[in-house]
Amino acid sequence: MSAQSELTASNRAIVLVAAPTLAAAEQVSAMLAAERDLDVRTQVVIDGHIDPLGDGKSAAHLVIADLGDRGGALLNDWDLRGANTPLIVIGPANDPQTMRRAMQLGARDYLSPPLTSELLVSAIRQVLSERIISHAPGTGGKLTAVITAKGGSGGSFVACNLAHILTVHQQRSVALIDMDLQFGALPLSLDLHSRDTLFDAIAAVDQLDPVALTGYMTKHESGLHVLGAISDQLAIPSEVSVEAVHRLLGLALQTYQHVVVDLPRQIDALTTMVLGAADNVLVVSQQSFSHLRDTKRMFELLQGYVGVPPERISLVVNRYVEKNPITTDDIRAAVRPQNLVLIPNDFVVATEAQNLGVPVYEGARNAPLTRALCAIAERVDAGVAAADAPPRQAERPVKRALQRVLGMR
């Protein structure tokens, strides 16, 4: 069985921990025991040879080389069979020669004891994300992922209208993909009825080319192509092949100039893959204590667990009201986003668009809400972060409540 087919079957990335002794390898392996989407294996280094093929059946997607007491001596004997496998080195601190040798061998990261599980997992997520990006079949299109920090924040509304505006306002070829496998209903937001679904495309991904992929899409009159997730079958996210979705995304990026993915509010192997590959991640939230608490948690997960660089993440505050007790100053203090963008509240326009299945750009082109979405579309299409919010506002008494709810010092 090939490494690719094994990943397709198990949805797990194979991580090989190599060390001079079994005890050392198992110590590092134990730090990853809680990561269910990682298939962690160990290998005792003999004569300096680290073989990513390990058991002769499945190649590792990532190698962690723990140098132990041998330091750079182990790297000096590095076997070139590992040259094409991403590498993380655990070695002594304050040892420039060993660090330099690790970089020469293509190490993506160099860690030194004392090592925590959090630091190791973060490094692994970052390297695997880079691997996904560098191995993505499609390199021409841009990928924007939309995820909510709290249910009901309006993530699907933002994703749907952003994709439509990219199509009609930015004049791009755009695919909108719904990855909420159990409750996704994006086609309904555009008054569309899908014949084929994401699951149909995944099942046929090995036979698809760009022309065939468009045949699975539902076409909106604007030119936007939509791949919905509504199915008569109950979909269990853990049973969906991450590798197959990865290939589908790569093909979509070959076919379209921009791909917008609406993600469910969860962090798992599938969403981690999409988030790690995205050029832009839009986290949609609102102005409330509970929203801010969950938004802070989402940012911690995206940056610390998934490994998304902060500059790729934009916090989108939907239904923004200037006179709300929670100000942009409070939001910055609680979440510390590098990029903050506001979508003004317009309940009538938004509700009418949802109920009629008519995008806001068609029904209320000049509304402040629509103009804010157009600004986001222009920024993600240009490959830069969403526009920052207006100047900081004066502090209000709500700050003390925020500190209590969010545990801020």
C-alpha cells in the first residue's frame, strides 16, 4: 500500500520519531499520544540511518529526529533516503554547528529541550500545513476559508456573498464549496437546487479533470459555481478522506481563480487541512461576551494548534453596531487580531437576502453591508489581509467585565 493510499484510508498523517534509543523515541512519541489524526511511529537510529519508509510499506509524511546526547554526530551520518521527507530536528540548544547542519539537510524546524507537547504539536502542524501548500496540485487560484467563532455568527452568509461578489464585482471565476458536511445549506442561500454534491465529487476525484469538475458544480446565473454538501446520507466527518478533499481542492485551484470554502465550527483533520492551505482565513464573530470568549479560543487554536500565520487571519465582526458597549478597542484587547474588519448591522437587508435566496450585491448593492463585503472581496482577491478597523476608541466600563469573562490580566 502506498503512503498516499494509506493516508486516504486512515485520514492520518504518518509521523516517524527517530532517536538513538527506543526510550528516547517513545518519550517523544508519548507527547503526541493525544493527537488522533497523527499516526506516530518510532525508529531506533542504527549507524546514523533514518529511513522514512520504515516498515517498507508506508512512507512517513514527516520525520522528527531526536539527536539525544549524540548531537550533530547523528546528523553528519544522515542517510539521503530522508532527503525528500519534511524534517523537524530536536537537538541541543546553543549549538550553532548542529543547527546549521540541520538547516542544510532541509529541516523545517529546530527544537531544543525542555520540550512541551504544545510546542511540538504546533511545529508539526505548521510543517504539515506547509507540505499541503507546497504539494497542492493547483497553484494559480486563491483559497479563502471562512469559519465562525460561534454558531449563528453569519459565516455562511459571509462566505456565500463574498463568493458572489468575487464573481460579479471582481470578475473572477469562483467556486464556492460547502464543507459543513451535516448542516450545510449554501445552495439554498442562492435559491439553487444541487444535483451533485461534495460527496459525489470526492468519490470521483481520481477521475476528475478541470472540465469534469465543473460538471459537478451547480451554476448560479451570476456565473458563480457552487458545490453543496446536502446529502440524503448521514456524513460523519471523520470518515471523509482528507487526502481526497485535498486533491479536490487542488483541482479546484487549477480550475478557478478563487475558491471560497465555508467550514463548520470545528477543528479536526479536514478543517486543519483546509485552514493550513488557505491564503486567507476569515473568522466570523459578533459583539458579545460569549462571542469574544469563543473568538479568542478560535484564534488560539488557529495559531497554536493548526499553525496558521497570524497575518493570514482576519477577524470579521458581523452585524457590527458602533454604539454597542463592546467596542473595537475591547475586541482588539481580547483577541489581538492582526487584521480586523467590520460588517455593519443591517438586519432587513440580510434577512431579505437569506429568505429570497438573492445575494446582497443584487438586492442592495449600495447598502453599507454590501460595501463592506465588497471591500473584503477586493482585499482577499488582491492577496492581502482584510482592511483594518477604524481608529481605536476610548475605553468604557465594559473593560472590567471583559477581563473577568476572558481571563485577561
